[in-house]
Amino acid sequence: MPTRAEGPKATAGQTAIIADDLTGAVDVAADFAQRGAHTVLIRDLGNGQRPPCDVFAIDTSTRNVSRDEALLRLRTLERSAPWLARLLVKKVDSTWRGHPALEVAALFALAGRRHIIVALANPAQGRTMSDGLLFVHGRPLAMTSYATSDPAAADTTPIQNQLAALFPHHTVVMSDVPPPLDLQAPPTIWLAHANTDEALARVAQLCVQVAPWTLCVGSGGLTRALATAAFPRGDGVVADAPLCAPRLFVVGSRSDEARRQIAHLENKADVHMVSVDTSQIKDLPVSMTDGRLALLVPKEGGTASPRSVAQALGKVASRKVLHNNLDAVFACGGDTAAAVLEDLGIHSMTVLGTPLSGVTLSTANLNNRPFFVWMKPGGFGPDTVLADIQGASTRRDHNALSTGTHPSLP
């Protein structure tokens, strides 16, 4: 598939991250923001603009679409030319869901780099790699639900075989020690066996060194290490940013973890829960005048598809935001968050970082005013996380919102 002429194409100092879903893009962007980088998330693939920032992350939303649709969306990246950034990163799911090999090949063809470094382990989530196979908490990926019942089920054939089929002119090397990856070396794909944070840090350092002619591919383990390697000074902007407490919580996940988190929030705050039925969203009230928190959840026992549920939640949430002139929203689950942003017409955000573990905070321009977006993936986090968001934000000084000292908006 790769067809462009090889050679160093990166000329700018930027870092570009291409992710196949929203939460992945935001999580990676937040890692870089925590290191002090000015980081912007882009959701509109066709705007053709590269924002003036240190790091920009692009959400292609290709994990749950067909292969043909994924390729079509990736081709629209030509308009924004993210490969002109010095460090080009393809973020993939730690369980190889979606179309990762195909997307790596498509991005490589557009980017014109020479080598590829692949490091898929994510020790913090129990993801390791051996002999080209992924393991989840010690179990082979093929024996987990990620490969059997997930809508974007992973291809469990050895990853080196998948890559070799798409890159016939590259040599695939699996090893702990990197092969030569300079400009004189033959085109190489290094499938790094890096299953510890220390090993991933060494891979990330090499990625930074050979960045202008190399495509870097990895999950959250590598991208966190890359953020540290590329921006070693640390001290992200969340520490100095005003945190606006969300009064509206939108939880699309039906996981047991999400249910426990909701129950804990109800025990700690005055919450008005609204069950959203996809067939009756026009009848739901939009006013929030009683001072209570509003919590939107899917109707129990509904038969609508996850996509329809997310879209319904997004429509109700956007109506509440606009009607009540809210300054912030919290969204749990990537599809839910994407639907909320889409309905609000938000296509780019400045990512501020992770004020709480696993929770990202971003700011956007909504009707010429700052609007804060709190997000986390569904099915993750402690039972206290929703209440913790309220606690973390209400302890901060919100006066900055009215004095104009909020972070710069995209």
C-alpha cells in the first residue's frame, strides 16, 4: 500500500497524533498537555487547518466503521497534512481493535516516512506483548472479549504477519534492542518488545531522535512515554487553569463501573436523574433552575443501538447546555462525548490535561465564550470519580472565568 517517496518530510516542530476514537485522542493529548505542551484536539478532518500549537491530535472516528470508510476518512487528512509535524504518532487501541494495521499502512503512504516503530504494550492496563501476540492481564488476546464479542473485534493473528502483508518492501524486526533506523538503513518496521515503563521510555527516546523519517505507532503506554520524552520540562497547564464545575453529567456507559459511580454521586450530591428514551427526547424538560445537578442516562431495558442512544443523549445534553447557558459538561464514554460535541457544533478544543486520574479537561469556544468539557472513558475509574469531579472543581477559584484569564481557545 505505501506509495509515496521515502525520506524525511517533517519540517515543523509540531507533534501530530492520529487516533481512531475520541477518548483515545483526548487521553493522548492530555498526556502532552500535562507536560506543558499547548495541545489542540481536532474533530473536523476536512478543515485543512493545522493549528498554531505544540501538539495537535486528530480524532478520525474510524474504529467502528468499515475498512473502506476508514480509508476514505484517512485520505481527508491530506488537507491538513499532519505528517509535516516533526513527530508523527499513530495512536492505536491497546487491544488492537478496529483497523490498526490498515490505518498504519494508509497513514504511512500519505506521510512518506522511511521506518516504523511499533510498541503496543501498556503495562498500566495489563497489556503486554510476546512474539507478536498481545496479552491482557496475562491472557492471550484471542481468549478475551476484545477479540470475540466487541463490535470492533481485534485481529488476533500475529501482528508481524499483519504488517508484513501490508509492507512487502519492509523488514519486520521483533526484538528488545532496536535495529538500525537511520536514513541509510533499509526500510524497517521495529516491533518493540517493551513491556515495562522503563523499556517504553527508551523506545520513546529513540522515537524522538529518529522522528523526521519515522512513523511511531503505539497505545497509551508509548504515548505517555513520548509526552515525557518530547516535552521533558513537565508542569502542565491544568495546575493554573480555572476549573468550572459541571452541573450536567452525561453517562452513556451501561457498565457496572458506571452504575456504581452514579450511585456514589447520588449519595454525595442533589442529583436529578433523567432517563433518556430515544423515541421521546422532544418531551424531556430542558430547564435546570432548581440548582440540582442533572444526570442523563440511557433508559433501562432499551433496545436501541449504542449509536442511537449516544445520539439521543447528545441531543438532550446540547439542549440543556444551550437553554441554561451552562459553562461545562461531563461526558462518560467516547460515543456519548462525541455526540455531545457534535450537537453543540464543537469541532476543536484546547486540551488542558488530567485534573483527576483518568479524567480529561478541555476548553472550547461555544458561542464566543469558554466552555469546559470533562471526559472519561466508560467502564473505567473508581466509584468516587463523578463526585471527585465536583470536589476538584468546586475547590478552585472560578472568578477567572469572568476576568478573562481562562486558557486560550482554539
